[in-house]
Amino acid sequence: MTDHDFPSQDEISWSLLHEIERRGGSIVVSECGHEIAEALADEFGLTDSQRELEMSDGRNHWWNWVRWARKRRVQTGHLSNRYRGVWTITDKGRAAIQPISSR
């Protein structure tokens, strides 16, 4: 994996759902959004260089990538965007990440 080669949006978005579920199903981004990004970076084995990579406008590229992954799960109905700055897993999201054997 090179500095610019992050996991796919699909991979990140599923891991994001699991991480939010582990934290009770809802997070306030201003309180722990960057912790989630770090947990996902750890999960995917990102290097320090990948974690610190900045976009041309100075924003952190990895954090931006995680936020796009979140948007993907909002579009599929797995996360709610009802409240600004709060990422909440929906019933559909919980069902999607539930082990098949327990459905």
C-alpha cells in the first residue's frame, strides 16, 4: 500500500459501521470522530505517512476518506444523517453487519 493507496470506500464503510456499533451505535463526530479514523487506520495497517497525508487544501486525506465512506453508508440507509455531526447506525445497518448465523 503506497501513501496514496487507501483501502476501498466499500471496505472502509463496512469497518466504519462495525466501529460505530462497537461504540454503542451512535457517535458525536466532534467528540470521537478522529478516534474512529485512527481505529480504522490501525485496522487497515496504515503507515504514519498515510495517516498524515494532506490534500492540496491542507485537510487530512485519511479523515476525508473516512467521511466519504460514511456518506456511502448514509446513501445505502445504513447510517442516519438526521442530526448534523452525529453518526448513528440504523436498524438496516445493524441488520447488515449482524452475523448471518444470528439472523
